[in-house]
Amino acid sequence: MRALYAGLAALQWLLSEHSGREEGAGWGPPRRKKESTHFLRQGREMRSRTTTTMWLVVTAAPRFAFGLTSVALKRGATTMVAERVRVKSVVEAAEVTSLIGREVVVKGWAKTVRAQKALGFLEIHDGSSFGGLQCVFEGEELLTSLKEASTGAAVSVSGEIVEGGGKQKVELKVADFEVIGPCGGDYPLQKKKHSLEFLRTIAHLRPRTNTIGAAARVRSTLAQAVHEFFAARDFAYVHSPVITASDCEGAGEMFRVTTLGGPTLAEAAKDDDFAKDFFSKAAYLTVSGQLSAEAYACALGDVYTFGPTFRAENSQTARHLAEFWMIEPEMAFADIHDAMANAEALVKATIGKVLERNDADIAFFDRFYGDQKLAATLAGIADDKAAFPRIRYADAVQLLQEAIKKDPSQWQFPDVVFGTDLATEHERWLAETHFQNSCVFVYDYPKSIKAFYMRDNDDAEETVAAFDLLAPGVGELVGGSQREERLDVLRQKITDLDLDPDDYWWYLDLRKFGSVPHAGYGLGFERLVMIATNLQNVRDVIPFPRVPGNADF
């Protein structure tokens, strides 16, 4: 509606210029008769005409069209209206100097506040950008109002963008200032360095810090890039259930979902009989959306899930969470090599988007967490011309054995043989040392250390068509496989692992009714964020980490 009024006002002004008709006597939202000002945007020029009129129509610069509110700024007898903009649209503008002279309003939180005799300064952040916008205060009234603000206060600042001094290309010359939400003196995020461990104790406030705020923006970009990647390849997005009766991994480390309590729960657990429970059977929080995705892949072709998963693993390591997010595509009429190719393309595309959209955040992580090597490592991962190496598990074991033999004391787990479930130090050595900071696929793992649904290879070593993608900084990033599509083989594997075939009746049905070769994988989203930021603890790349002994916030 605002755009309609603006267009009509522009037409009205043109008519008045050429016909002598009084400007403002025609279209616009009704207002009481008063002295008003039209601001008609024409190119980059703001035209101001004071007339007696029945209407007031205001338009803003097109680059600020995404604003949510407007604020009136008084300049003598003239009233100007500024559109709200985000800090990013100013400090990260392609041509910052082209914004000089624009009237804007910015709302956010005060990062720093300095009030001097003649001048005052406030740096405002609104979360849209790594950098903040410096606001300059002049005049007794504005300086007095600035003294009401403190670090952490929510504020609204209106004024004119002017040429900056020093490192600031532009700054905001304040015309109007308001403290929307004061901040108490016990605010824990004062201007000093805080440890990441301390910030985890105030997870509700830590997004306001440079590190966690930047990690949140990178995480957001990666999530959006995931959906863009699959949409561009015609994958259907499937919402898999959070509550399940199936143990996808067969590991038994699942959170139980129940409405029973007290002696009734104890009795049900003792007899493993949950017939009186809400679902009339034992139910759990899912550890994977894969089985559901397989069902839809066998109907829609290519699908993916992207959502929270849960594991009741009593681990306090820097790599594990009880609640985490997984990206899990499934592709019909596909094999292990198709799955590896898709995983490689996904990682390259998402990292590439971060480099494209979050350059300021990546520069910060490179300086303070990446030893000035992060940006180069990410560029190498995103390079479409540099394919990820691929190596069979047996060959990877041989490489590790040769490296460990040189000095076993340097390894926490020096015993590596065929059948060993590789530890993080083994995975990182392969990615960081042997393959020189490159992602690397390891495939054809022993059947004994992989899940029941992975397709058996026809070899004497009893391997399955499974793969892991190992990445610098984290080790395993992706785990995937070609799925076992043969009904008799799958039924026998379920029995061999002491799983109840009745719990998987519908999964077995997929092999009875139009079974096809299919493959997929799971990518740990938090680990992808860790790679992009080089943060070493997974608890720092998820908003509110859930770990053993801690479910605060």
C-alpha cells in the first residue's frame, strides 16, 4: 500500500509541475489539513517542497525498502522521515560512500558507549553483521540522552549517514536517540575478553558476543545453503518423525519417550512391556531420520531430511551432543559412488556460500581461531576443480600402521588393525597430515563395525558399501552407504544383531514391494559449522547445547 501511495504521489507531483495544479491536492492516505512535506525519491535526489495539503506521502530509498518502521526527524521547519535499516546494509554496502546523506534509523544493542564534553560515541550492533555502526552525538540534549545508555542497552538511533573518520568509512550523525531497554550494571558481557567456557554458562546472552554471534550467522548461512543445494537438484524435503519405535543405528543409546511414571514405569521397564504406555509400545527420540527418508525415496526418488536427532550417549567430549542436527539425503536408483559424489558436492557448495556471504565472520575466525589458515583451507574445500581423494578402508589402515610404527608414543590409540573403528586422531591424521588439509573419503568398511542396513559387498573381507568423509579439524563429517535392498539378506542381518524384525516390518516391506538399489548418508550439521569456523568444541556452534548433566535454557 505504501508503494501505491508513493507512486500516486510521484504522479501527482509530475502533474503539478506541468499543469500548475496545487501539489498534494489529490491522492494519499487522509490526514488533517496542516503544513506537510512531500519527499519524492527520484534517482538519488531527495526533493523537499513545503505546501499546504490534505495528504502526507513519504517514500524511502529503494535500498532500504526492507525496513520495518519509520521515524520522523525534524530539521528546522522541515520534517523528514527515515526508514529503519539493518547495520549490515550500511557497513557492508558495496558502495558505502553512496549512502552519505541518507536519513536512517537503526535499532539494536549498544556495544560501546563513550560520552565526552563536546562529542559522544555509541557503537550499535543489531546482529546482522560482524561489524557495528558508529554513531556520533553532538549537542547538549543528545549528549545528556546518551548518558542514559550503557553497554548492552537496547537503543534506537536516527540520523544522517556521513563520512567517517579513521577506520570507519561512514558513521551516523545522530538526530534522535532513544533507550528502548536499559541494561543493568550487573550485565555480564562488559568490554573484556570472556572464555568460551564462561559463555556457555550464559547461553541466553552469548549470541551478543563476537564469537557466538559470528558462529550463529555462519550456521544460518550453512542451513540456508543446504536447502538451496537440494532444491536446485529437485530433492524433496521430508519431515521425518522425532518419535520412533526403531533404533536406526542398532546401538541402543536412545532416549525413552513415556507417559508412565513411578512403579508403573519400573514394572514396564523390567518386563520390557509398554503396552499400557501412550503409544502402546516402547518409543524413543530418533537417532536418525534415515529409515523414514528411505521410504519416501522409494516413492519420490531423491529426498532429504534436515532436523534434530538425539543420542543418550554419556559422553563429555568436545565432539558429542545429546541433541544435534543431521542432514540425511536418500537417493533411489543410486549406489555408493553416487552418494559420495552428492556428499562432496554438498560440502563444497555450502562452504562456498559461507565464503561468499560471511567474509567478515570468516576473517574474524581466521584471525582469532584459525591461525590465519582457515580461509585458505575453506577455499581449498570449496574448490570445484580439486576433487576429494578416495581411499579404501584397508589402505587407510595400512597408511596408519606405517605412520604409527615411526613413533607409537605420539598416538593415544596406536593399535590399528583391519576391523579397528578408527578414532578421531586417526581420521584427522588422514585428512590433515597425509592428505594435507583436504577432505578425504574412506570406503568399504568391515561389516563388523557398521550398521545393519548397509549393503554387503561381494568380497572375502566381509566389507560393506559404506563410506565416511573425513575433514580437517573434526575427523568424520559424513557417514553413508549404499543400503541393503535384498530382502533375505536384510532380514538375516536384523536377526544377527538381536533386533526384533517386527519393529522393522515396514522397512522390510520396502524390499518386498518394488525394491531398488538406493544410497544415502548423514552429515553432522554441527561438525560442518565447526569446519567453517574452526571452533573446536561442538557446544559453541549450537545455540543451546544439550549434554549429559545439562539441559539449561
